[in-house]
Amino acid sequence: MSADFIKKLFTTSAEFVAGAATIEQIPSLGNLPEFAFVGRSNVGKSSMINALVGRNGLVRVSVKPGCTRQLNFFKISEKFVLVDLPGYGFAKLPKSQMENWNSLIIKYLKGRRELKRIYMLVDPKVGLKESDLQVAKILDDSGISYRIVLTKIDKCSKEELAKTENFIKGQMDKHAAMYPELIATSIKLINTISEFRHEIITNIKL
């Protein structure tokens, strides 16, 4: 498939279809393949989804961590679904709410047959934190393939990027469900967004 075809697939039609704060609210979207985005609060999940679909306002972007408090489902060109999951590692929210959201995420990840791959977003300036490793362990136990996506690479030095990449590569043998290759991205670098789109499409039978 050409880059132009893939771009058109992502940008022709993108719509918010549902938000789920409980397992009962998770929508039934037929057999459309789903791709979920997980990561620490403020890692750039919403901005990344907006960049992939070529729309600034599809997903709400906030500078305040923890604003995504439900699973948000976006149908893309009637072919697949992108899912924005609540960020983890909240610092200022009640513990009870954190536990409820984490429980919802785990139930979704372990029970969704349509889920094809999970993308764990990591800021290379921050690196892979203990909360990331805890979520990685959950994903390993669920048996669902996930892949690390480095975000905001335009905002870090080559040394910072290399340090984070080397650390994550050293973790790969410890995580059975982690895809053995990284994706390095920035919403400001169009070529990296194109590469990410291509990665997603390779997991779909069109």
C-alpha cells in the first residue's frame, strides 16, 4: 500500500463514537479491529491520535494530567478503531478513582477480542518508569501484543533518545508480549507519523 493510500485511510473519516467510564458502557462496534493507546498522563496520547488522523480537535488535548478519565473510541474510515485509554500515574487524583480506572483498563485489555495491538507511549526525556513496567507486566499476563512508541523525539537530545532506547531494548527479553522493535515519533515530524500509520495498517486485513 502506498503512503498516500494509507494517509487517505486515516484522514478521510474520523469520528468519536463512544466514551466508557464502566465496562458496561464499552460499545459494540462489530468486528472492526481496535488499537489502544496507553501511557503515563501527559505523554501525548491525545495529540498522537489527532496527528494520525490529521485533525487538531478530534481528541481533547490538555496540559493538565489525568483529564482523560474514560476509554474513548474513535472510528476511522469505517475500517478500524483507535482507543484512547486513561493515563496512568496520576499524581493528584483520589486513590479510589485511580483504582477504578485501572480496573476498567485491565478488564478492557483482557476481554476485548477486537483488540489487535496496544501502543505504549513513552516520553524519551522521562524514560520508562516503574508505572510503565507495571502496566507492561499486566499486558504480558494478558497475552496481547504491545509495542513501545517514543513520543516528542524532537524535544530531546540524541543522547537522551539513545539512553532511553537502550534501556527499553534491555527490557524486551523480560516482557513476553512486548514487540521487539521501537517506534520513534513526533507529531511535528510528518515522516514519523507516516511510519506509525503504516505500522497500524499492517495489522489490518483490508
